[in-house]
Amino acid sequence: MVGGNFGCHPNPHGTCSASGDPHYLTFDRKAFDFQGTCRYVLATLCNDTDGVQFSVEAKNEPWNGRTVSITAEVFVNVLGYQLSVSSHNRGVVEVS
């Protein structure tokens, strides 16, 4: 999302983030909270015509039986590899 418009936008680099219970900051610096408890795509390429594979996904889980959720796992998929970081296995980055 750029300038409040969803879709693909030319930009050679950018920064977005997800943290806490979960707080998201988009590439155009818009902040929002989302309490869903599924696996979500945070960033990906608009098309794969170059044969390059890339995505960042997050899996949210309920937090201690409360109505809020937390980001429990983050997955980075690039060139056929998946790197994952989990709150259940702190300090470890798994590569498959």
C-alpha cells in the first residue's frame, strides 16, 4: 500500500514492520493493529515474471486466551528457501 492505495507501486526499496500484539506499519508509514489469528502475507512481489520468488508472511495466534493476538511466527520465502522465526523457539532461525 502506498499513499493509501492498495496495489503494486514502483519503488526500489522500502520498510514495513510488524510487532507486538500485532502492530503493523505499512511501506507508506500507515499504522494499524490487526487481531486476526491466521497466516498473512505481509509483503510479496507483484508478479513473478522474472522468476524471482519472494514473500514475507506472519502467523498470528491468540495471546494467553485473550481477545488479542500476537505474531507467533514469521516466514521469509526467497528463491525456493524458507527462513522461519518462531516465538516458540526463540533465538533460532530455521532454513528449509
